[in-house]
Amino acid sequence: MKAFQIPNLKIPQTGWNEIVPQQESPLLSGLPRGAYAYFNHGYYCAAGADDTLATTDYGGEYPSIVGRGRVYGIQCHPEKSQHNGTQTGYDLELTRTIAEAVPVPVIASGGAGRLEHFAEALTEGKADAALAASLFHDKVLTIGEVKAHLIKQGLPVRPVSQPA
């Protein structure tokens, strides 16, 4: 990891920037030309060209999506870049595209607003797991409620741990 060290450059970088593919990757399949993503960071991965899947320009070009073998790193916040905060559901098409393209577990992130959204992410979206933040932080739902709903839908869940 390297810190951005360009004079007069606002750090952390917070905002929207273009993702520019540098090589073909299943992770990037379906990404439209000129796609933008949300960033909030002060560091970047100093990856070599062989591991750089996409770049972004912020005071200079840097690797924003990297990968080697079955391991990927994404510098931007995809959960904020599309459906996050809308609570209208996960981006099922994007999640499914990634899940079908990569040989690693995929976690759906951003957009959950109702119990049904979690089951949709795991079935229609083909995600291996789903996460949410604001629903739990704002006490709209509990993890136990989500897991109970998934069990009713016939989906496997890990047991809820009990406080000591």
C-alpha cells in the first residue's frame, strides 16, 4: 500500500471516479465502458502491471482493481456505487454476473431494505453471502430476524451466536 503524496491533492479521496479496464478479467465482464465508482481512501495498492485489472485517475493513474489467481482487491466501494443506501435491493444482475465469473465466494453488498432482499441476493443473485449495515445499525432488523427469514426460505445459515 502506498499513500497518495501529491501536493495539493485532497486526502482522503472521496467521490466518484472512472474505472478504466487495463486487461480482461471475469471480474470486469459486464462493466460498461466509462463506468464510475465511489472512492473514499488515502492509499492505493502499488501493484504491477500484470496484477492491475483496472486503473483510476486521481492526481495520477493508480491501480483501482487488482487480481492474481483467485484473489481480487477492489479499491472503490461498489456497495456505495450503485444501490447502497436506496434500500431497494441488491444489484442482482451485477452480483450474479460476478458470481458466475469468478471462482471465489461472492458477498452481496449494498441495497438491502427488506428481509426479502437477502434471500434474493442468495438465490437470484447467486451470492454466497449478503451483508448490510444501515438496517442493523438503525435497528430496523436484527441479524436473528434475517437468519430466521432465510431458514423459512429453505436457505442455509450459520447459527446465531448467543451472548455469554
